[in-house]
Amino acid sequence: MSEIVILERDRKIIREIDRWRVVQGRHIREMAGFSGQRACDRRLRKLIDAGYLRREKILYGVAGIYRNTIKATKKEVLPDGNNRKTRIEQIKHDIMVLDTAIFFKERHGVEYDSMTTEIELHRQDGFGVRKHRPDFVFEKNGKLICVEVELALKSKDRFTRNIHDNFLTYDTQIWVVPDMKSKIAMFLAERRTEYPNIEILEVSAVKI
């Protein structure tokens, strides 16, 4: 196993992998500010060879997912999330969440460090009853905004509870849906009278 000097960019890679559920190479390229994918992949390979990262191929047709090792989490004093389970049925959702975060950075200037992810929100909650948390939240212009990626319609009762909780907690709740003609979009649109802080975006608008 080859050793390397850990740079500040490497620390950022490790921190971002820790706080998002599914992170691919193209996400790391954007979040860590690499000039191109080749340069990013070379650095990721060095981090793998040095024992800080591992790359997992979980779903056919979907690019590999990066995970921190125990060595990385100990070095950066992070929670030990290297054994986090990846739910196969959630992978496309989780990829879309990070695509959406990058969209808000590139189009709206929301810095990654100002985003709090679902994982971080649950850590803040501590142990006990697990609450619903949005995919990520951020503050802009004095307003607290939450973002939810919804690609498949949940039970209507659960969906309504999540909308209601977001209405009470956040100034704006932004929902990313397959398209404006989907049942999810129509369900949200019907509830704007009661919950006027709802905004809706199509997947096609936020894909990177």
C-alpha cells in the first residue's frame, strides 16, 4: 500500500463522501474543483492505493460509488460511516440528490459547505425516534430552504406529513420531481394553497 501526503483537496473529498449517501467520480470532480475527470480519477486512484478510499460497483450500468475507509475516517476524525449500507432501490434517488446539490452550487451560488445533508441532520438529532429529514437544507438571503428529491410517489399520508413538517420548519421547500405531468408534481401543486412555500423543479432542469 503506497503512502501519500494528504492535501486539503483530499480532505474535502473525504468529508464530502462522508456526508452524502452516494458519491460518484463526476460528483467529486465538481465538489473538489478538479479541472477535468482524468485528473480527478488519478487522484482518486492514489487515495484508493493509499488505503483511504474504496470504490464499489453496486448496480449494473451505474458508475462506481466511492466510500471512505476506516483509515480515512480516523485521519479526518469523522464518524465511522465506511460501513454505511447502500439500498439498491435508493441509488438513483441518492445520485439525483447530489446532482441537485451541484445544480444549486453552479446555478445559484450555494456553497457546499453551507449545505447540511440528511445524514448530518440525523446526526444532529442523535439517538431516539428517527424523524423525517429533507435530502439537504441551506440558508440563502436570510431564508432557510429545504430540498427534497421525490422520484416515486410515497403513500399520500406520509407524503402529506413530510410536506406539513417542511412547511412548519422551512421558509421554502423545493421538490425535485420526474416532470411536471407526474402524479408527484400534481399532488404537490394541489397542496400549494395550504402550503404556499412549495416550489417544484423537474429532474431535467437540475441534471448535471
